[in-house]
Amino acid sequence: MFFNPADPVFWVMIAFFAFVGLLVYYRVPGMVTKALDARADAIRKELDEARRLRDEAQALLADYKRKSLEAENETKAILEQARREGEALAAETRKNLSESVERRTRMAEEKIARAEAQALSEVRASAVESAIAAAEKILKSRTAGATADALIDSSIRDLGGKLN
């Protein structure tokens, strides 16, 4: 029953074994194995490349994080330095302004003192001129009857007495 040539299963079996024999004769299983091995190698290489790229990406990410942290720290340092410089500049400006105000105050006080002295000098000069004019008026009124020669002689005698 198994080897009955009239049975179609027998011919299917013969065709199957002939097909498998042809495949083996032409070394198709070796080619399939070789193609599968090549494909496995290509996949392995792609996986290795993907791991390498992933490791590079992680290293790059870590580098960027480190650089970002360094930049942040540098920014903080720059801001702190700028704050200190600003405070120092403000203190120096306040000091310079205070010195300038003091200097101007002294100059103004000196100017006022000079103006007071000048005004006092002018008042004294005016008082002296008024006194001279008053004395001249008094002298003219007292000496209206005396002559100029008598006044000169009297003045010379007065001077002579003071010199001795």
C-alpha cells in the first residue's frame, strides 16, 4: 500500500523526494544557510553599530550635560563678579560724590568768607570815607576864620613835637 504506483500520494512522495534531491544536488540548503548566516552577520553588525552609536550618544549627552553645568557655574561666577564690581563701583561713586560735595561746600564757604571780607572791607572803606568827609566838614567849619598859613604852622609844630 505504501509503494502503490497507482496511488497519487506515491507520486507526490516521489516528486517531493525528487525536488528535495534537486535542492541538495544544487546545494540550495548551503546557499540558504550561507544567506541566513550573511543576514545574521549583517544584523549583528547593525546591532553593534547601534550599540556603538548609542554609547556615543550617551557620551555626547554626558559631555553636553557637563558643559551645560560648567556654563551654568561660569555664568553664576560672572554674575557674582559683576555684582561685586557693581557694588564696588557704587561705593566708589558714593565716595567720589561725597568728596565732590565736601570740596564744593568748602569752596562755597571760602567764597562766602571772601565775599564777607570784601563786603566788610568795602563797608570799612565807606565808613573811613564818611569819617574823612565828616572830619573835613568839621575842620572846615572850625577853621573858617583861620588862615591856611596858620594851619600849616600849627601842623608843623605838632609834627615837630611828635618827632622829638
